[in-house]
Amino acid sequence: MKYTCGIDIGSRSIEAVLFDGAQVIETGIADTGSRPRENARKALHDVMSAAGLKRDDIAMVVATGYGRNHFEEADKVSSEILCHAQGIHYLFPEARTVIDIGGQDSKIIAMNDSGKVENFNMNDRCAAGTGRFIEMVGHTLQVRPDRMGEVTEGSSESCEISSMCAVFAESEIISIIQNGTPVEVVLRGVFKAIARRTLSMLGKVQLRESVVFTGGVAKNRGVVRALENETGLTIHVPYEPQITGALGAAIIASSSVSA
């Protein structure tokens, strides 16, 4: 059996996936921190250790993400776009559009029925609408990001957030709160603004069903609901939306080993 590993070294987190050629056998998620190379090596070691494997047991390691070109343990590197497409095609063969919102960037990918990328748009120059932006909102409103979806569950009202710049949005949100607007209404307004900003990236990328939402922000049910409200479509979320890039890298490695 030829084991492969995909490792996605992002700006905020590192994901590692072990693949046996047919299924996922182990996954791990760690913080990128201030030492991405060391933390990526540890993530690789930890996921192998959890599976009872050694480096010699791994036929190929493929790295992706921001730090892919600086990870010496990788045998090969691959782009985030290709890896996300491969990972989603494995999990959702019917998927035709991927919306990915991570810690500091976002992307929309159009795929064909074979999982090949047809087109994509990516925003990696502004943190607006990303996980970092949501963390800032949570700090301002004193709501943990993992509770935001719960807080907005029973609310249907939302306010308008005109600025998506982290600096200006914080001031705007403080002003709205001081006017007596409930926290859940503000959060729904933030989620609606994030959904609209994300969908504004579509451009030449046609939004086609099925649509799959990945990245750490996909764990936020409030953002998922906002995307569904804005598109009128069902938005599918993987069981662990953060690992799809690493999964795709592991699958690409497996294909290379089998070739």
C-alpha cells in the first residue's frame, strides 16, 4: 500500500492529510504561528505518528499553500487551486463550484465533471471577509467566532455594514452597537456583507451547482446561511472544511506515485 501525504501551509493554519490511495487514514490541523517550517514539520510528524507510520512509509509528500516552496520535507509542490479542486472532487464528485474562505484570503473555483479547474478568482491582497476579519468582529462584539452561528440562529433581522475594510468596519460596528442595535443583528449584517463581497469575486467564474464551501470560515453557520440567502442555493460544507487543500495535495501525490 502506497501512503501519501498532503500538507497545506496556510497563513493561519497548517493541515496535513494521510491518504492510502483510496481513503483518508489520518488528518491533523495546527497553527502556523511564527515558525511555519518548524510547525509544518511537526504537523507532518504528528499525523504520521498518529497513524503509526514513519517517513520511509510515505511514498510522496506534496505541499501546497503559502509556505509550499519553503517546506524542505516535500517531494513536490502544487498550487492551492488545483489541490482544493482535487480535494472537493473526491468528497463531492458532483461539485462544480468551490467557495473557499481562509484566514487571510478567499477564492472561487469553477470545475468540470472530472474535477479539473475551468476558471477561478482569488483575493489574497485584502483580509476583508476572511477569517481574520471575522476574528476582529468577534473581538469588537465580544463573541467567539465559534459561537457566532449560534448567536444568530434565531434572528432574521440584519443591519447594513457599508465598509469591509477591517479598520473602518470596526469603527462602523462600534457606532452601530452604541446606537442600541443587538449583537445578533450586527453579526447577521456582517455575514451578509461577507457573502456579498465573496460573490462579487465571481467575475467570469459562473456559479453552478453543486456549490461547496471550504476553509475555516465554512465552520461558521452564519456565513453559510448568508451565502445561501444571497445565492438561493444549497451550500454544501465538508465534514472538516479546513483539510480539503491538504486532501487534494495527498490525492495528487497518490496519482503521481501510481503513474
